[in-house]
Amino acid sequence: MYSQGLIGADSSTTESEEFLAAFQARIDREEKIEPNDPMPEGYRRTLVRQIGQHAHSEIVGMLPEGNWITRAPTLRRKAALLAKVQDEGGHGLYLYSAAETLGVSRDQMTEELLAGKAKYSSIFNYPTLTWADIGTIGWLVDGAAIMNQIPLCRCSFGPYARAMIRVCKEESFHQRQGYEIVMTLAKGTPEQKRMAQDSLDRWWWPSLMMFGPSDSDSVHSEQSMTWKIKRFSNDDLRQKFIDATVPQAEYLGLKVPDPDLRFNEETGHYEHGEIDWDEFWRVVKGGGKMNRDRIADRKKAWDDGAWVREAALAHAEKRRARQEATLEAAE
């Protein structure tokens, strides 16, 4: 995750100034907003968009890793990767449930994804070419996700904040698992180290793009921070990620693929080169290498699972009818 979920955040509202001021006062007092509480429509729509896109990202994120479960090099690696993919599916379910408290159905969110109306993180539109990519995804992608998600544990909307507590605990495991894979390769044979370096070369810049556009181009970020849906700007989170990750790469003996990267002694931060924002927007808008495949896979899974959803609904209806009949007989 996925600050990209805030692209297009909705600050429009029709409520009175008094209502908006009272709502903002609750936010400023760090009170949690619950589903049945009155809230500005713009706040609700922004949350629906962000939580929905976050959920889509978790579910679509299962695809590049699931492809490697049967090809993982050892039984231990297979079991760990399988557990991680299962975790991601659970994260999606938590988040869809949180969004549903705002009055939008899971079916509607999925249909918007398949129709191209809803987005997911652009990072999942890059292919996983080698086993090293599975480690790099855990190290970089999940590491970037943690930077985004830990502040969401203090999001002003209660169901979202509470869901993120467990998500962040599991994402921390995923990040450590990925780093351990990359470490094993980096400390292995020359060929294995080259594989790790190649993976870092391909995933570094897309990982930085995960934090979303630069602050100067993120026109709705300020409103989301005012509502305390998010707590830090895109650039601040990106800087924290770089500062934490570059020393990890150096420890592994790997080189970050940025010739302009340097440590500024005065600020205590790393300065980095220019991000290719043209590539970012191209991938966000559907031009990535795996965009079509990801949506096609999700559509197939949705269509193939229709009978399961129908059966579950039919079972629930029969159970409800039996309970009602039992209550009537008891009366």
C-alpha cells in the first residue's frame, strides 16, 4: 500500500459550515469516527476509494507471488510463501469489510475493479521474473507498505484503523521473510548475488513510486491529512523508506540503482535521483506489462467463484428461514 489510493481524494461536500467545523473538531480531538456517525460525504467517498483500492491491492498482490509457490526452492520456502499469500487474502477481506461499513458492497467494489473504474497499486503490474523477485517484493514492496500502513493504525476512521493493526503485524513478518531471502542470495554464489542485484535494479524505482505522486502533484493529500485519514505526506514517507532501506542494501553488499543517491550529512537524509513519473502514470493508467493479465486473472477468479457465493447465500437464507421457523414454533 499504497498511497496511490489517495489519487483523486474527494474534498467536495455540501454540508453546512457548522457541521463541517463540528466534524473537524472531533478529528482534531483524535476521536475515532465510526460508521454510524455523521460525516461529510467527501470524507466517506475518500475512505471508500482508499480502502477499496487498498483491498484490491492486497488481493491482486497475491498473483505475482502465488505464481512462485510451486517453484520455491525448498519446502520451507513453499510453506512460508503460501502462508504469506494467505495473509494477503485475509488483508483484502478485512479491508473490504471495513469499506462495507461505509455503505458500499464488496460486489460493487469488485465490479468497479474489473471495469477499470477502481485502481490498485501500480507495483503489481511488474512481472516476477526470478525467485529473487519474491525476496525483493518482501523486502522493498512490503517494506514500503509498512511505511504507509503503520500511520493508518491511527487513521481517524475506526474500522480502518483497527483492521490495520493486524495487517501491519503480518506485513512486518512478510518484510523480514523477504529480506532473509535476499540476504541468502546476496551471501551465496556469485550467480545468486547477481540475481539479487538484478532484482533490486528492477524493483527499486517502482517501489519508490508506491508512495504516490510527489507532494507538489498530490493536490488532495492536504485534505486527507486534515481529516487525519493519512498522517504523513507522500514525500515524507518516501524519504523515511529510502533512509531505512539504503543501509540494508549496503549491508547486503548490493548497490541501489541510483547514480545520484548520496547521503547529506547536514540533513541526515539520503538524496535521490529523479523518479520517472511518466512511467508511474503510464502504469497507473493501465500501461504496465502485467495490467491486462492481472485484471484477466481477477475476472476469471470472480467468475469461477460465482457458484460458491451463490451457494453461501442460499445456505445463509435457509439457515435464517429455519431460525425464524423455530422461533415461531416456540411462540
